[in-house]
Amino acid sequence: MALSVHTNTSAMIALQNLNKTNTNMQDVQQRINTGLKVSGAKDNSAVYAVAQGMRSDVGALGSVQTSLDRAVSIGDVALAAGEAISDLLIQMREKATAAMDPSIDTFSRQAYDSDYKALLEQIQSVLANAEFDGANILDGSVTGGIAFLADADATRTVTLGTQDMSISGAVITLTSNSSLGTVTMASNVVSGIQASLDNVNQALANLGSDMKKIESHRTFVGKLVDSLNEGVGNLVDADLARESARLQALQVQQQLGVQALSIANSEPQIILSLFGR
């Protein structure tokens, strides 16, 4: 290799290698800072595109989870109210059966009737308060059930069925003006209460079945989100232990590169010795 004051080939090679080492160090430092080996499209366009698609699915499934959480909350409130109504009907049957006793006096019958009507009003109060986030599936305000998101494309839904437990309805057949005023009336009420209690318990069974289905799907969606997040991590997450080892190796290479460049830059000084005396 010729010695020249115009061109220092050794220095150029040393500088190229040092620049390459510095570039590799910047990449490693970015991975350490972000925790990602693919943080943008320029790092790996194909992997980045796949990861972004999976992130989009995770975001959409987050909305599905929110919808299913709302379904579970609405169902839980309805179940609690329905169970309370079932308990109230049991108490009402007790009052109505006692009122069928022909031996009780008028005062006692009126007391039973007053208790019965108070319990009937309490059922109406429970129905009015069986609401979550504006949805009430027990008071007859919603028909046909409520549909909730089931997949990331919003093309499928799961339905929480309505159970109309309003007074004088298909489930609770008792009328709001029913009374225990006579033995005959009390007898009719007992029959109505028994039928209503059977209907309410069946409605609760139907509601419980819907809730089990929705909670099972919510669990599946949660596992799917976890799997997608793990998949994204496998694609883009950096192995920080490996990056730490690479950083230390590159730091040594950088120091050696600086020394090599320094040596190469001193080569033109040899020319002076050739012209010395």
C-alpha cells in the first residue's frame, strides 16, 4: 500500500468500521431504552406490520371485553333482584295461606292483607331498581334480549335474554289490586303465588344459563387477548439479557476502533521520517 499525504486508506477503513460499530450501538441502545427489537417499520417492516395487526385485534377485543363486562353486570343485578323477588313471593304465600284460615277474625285478616300488599309493593320497588347502566331486563322495558359484542370484527353477538317479571305479566301473574280480604280471595292468591313462584324460578334458571354462557365467553376472550399479547411480545420484544451482552461487546469494539483510527491517522507522520536528516 502506497504512502500518501492525500489518501489514507487505513484511516478510511478504520473510520468505516468505527461508524458501523456506532450504528450497532445505537440500535442496541434503542432496544434497551424501548424494550423492543422492532419499534418501527424501518426496523423490520414485515414483523412490524404483523404486530400492528395483532395490536389492532387486541384493541378491538378490549371493546368486546368491555361489552361483556357490562352484560355480566346487568345480569348480576337482574339475578340479585330476581332472587329477592322469589324470596318475597315465598313470604307472600305464607301470608296468603294464613289468610285462608276461616277461623281468624277480621282484624287479623286485614293485618295479613296489609302485609301482603306491602310485599307486593316491595316487588314493584325491586323491579324498578333492577337496573344497571340504563338497562333493566326484568321490568318489561326491554323485549327480545340485549345483544353484546362477541368478536373483534363485531359480526357476532351474545344475547342476554329478558325476563319480564312485572306485576300482572306472564311470569308474575298476580294483579296489583289482588287482596286477601276473604278466604276465597286468599285461596285465589295462593294459587297465583305458586304459579308465579314457579315462573320466577324458571326465569332465574334461564337467566343463570345466559349468564354462564356470557361469562364463559368473557373468559375465552380474556385468554385470547393474553395469547395475542404474548404473540406480539414474541415478535417485537427485545431479549434484554442478550442486548446487554451485545452492548458490552460493542463498547469494547468502539474503544478498539477509536485506537485503530488513531493509529491509522498517524501513518502520514511516517512520510516525514522519510525526508528527515
